[in-house]
Amino acid sequence: MELEFVNGVAEFTLPDGKIATVKKPLIKHSIKAAKMADGNSELVTAALACQLLTIEGKGLTMEDFGELPMEYLQPLMAAFGLMGK
């Protein structure tokens, strides 16, 4: 999946047809994610996603992120893997 950022934002479709929007990450997002994860490296990716991702226009909390369907995992990881390229 190739994301095209326009004005710092890219959109892609999730497997169930919902639209996900991601902001292009900045260093400040990474710093805030580390603070949100409170030293737990396993939570940094979720914290970063919560800052950058909306689904159908709605932002996510850390709890929301944990409740996403597993079918979202691959497209989300692909999107975050491509960010910054």
C-alpha cells in the first residue's frame, strides 16, 4: 500500500470499508508517544497511532486502539511502516 500525503494527511480504506486517515508523523509525535507509554516500549506504537490516526473521522484512545479488529492490523502496520518515506 502506497500512501500519498496531501497537506500532511493520507487516507486509506480498511478491510471493512471504513476510511482511515493518518497524519504524517513529526518528531513531536514520537516524543509525546513515549510519554504516553510511560516507559512501556510495547505501548509506544499504540500511543503514536492514537495521535496520528482517525477512523471514520473519530480519534482513538489507547483503549480504543486495543479494541480494533485484528483485520485492521496488517493495513495499519503497512501504513505506519510507510510513513516518513
